[in-house]
Amino acid sequence: MEYTFGRDDIGRYFAEFSMGHEAFGRWLSEELGQERQRLEQLLDAIEQLRNRQIREYRLDGSEFSLELDREEVRVRAHSLDDNADSTDLEDLHLYDDELEAGCGLDDFRDVLVAWRELIGG
């Protein structure tokens, strides 16, 4: 999973991820942003998962849900659930990479640590 972090012209942080993981970029940029307290809570939850203190962790945002277990992390847009019964969106399945993605827990932790460094945490 490759990614690039940066700042746009007006100073907002952004994340761009490789194909198949684009949803992580949207989640980091739009849901987590510069919320250092939420970032620290996530890193703490990851440590609890790694130490087998908890089995799973879920964080619901305004547009995405983030689910972690001891092995994997999944990010999923709420819009996928809202449109589950819609037949009009059948041709848009190619764009699901921007709405849903998964990766290993350790890889996700590395991403969060790098994001924390970027935003000055």
C-alpha cells in the first residue's frame, strides 16, 4: 500500500493512496484530518488489539466507518449501505475503491504514525 501526504494550496492536509486503497486517503483527509485526540485514540486502540485486550474497534464518522480487528482494518463509506438496494448504481462498481478498502493492522498503524508526524503530533 503506497501513499503520499501533503498540503494543498490553502494549507489543508491530504492523503492519496495507491489503487485499491483510495478510500483510506479520503478517510484520513476528510474524517480524521488534524484531530490529534482521535488519532491518539486510534493508536491506543491498535495497541489494545495487538495486546489482545480488545477484539475489535469501530469508529463511525460522518461519511465513513472504520473497523479494526486484530488482523485487519476496513474503511467503508456509509453511502455504500445507503445505496445497497439501488439498481441505478450497478454501473458504478468501478468506483468502489474510493468508497471501501482494507489493509493489515500493522500497515494501518504505520500510516497513522506517519500522518501524526505530518500534522505535527
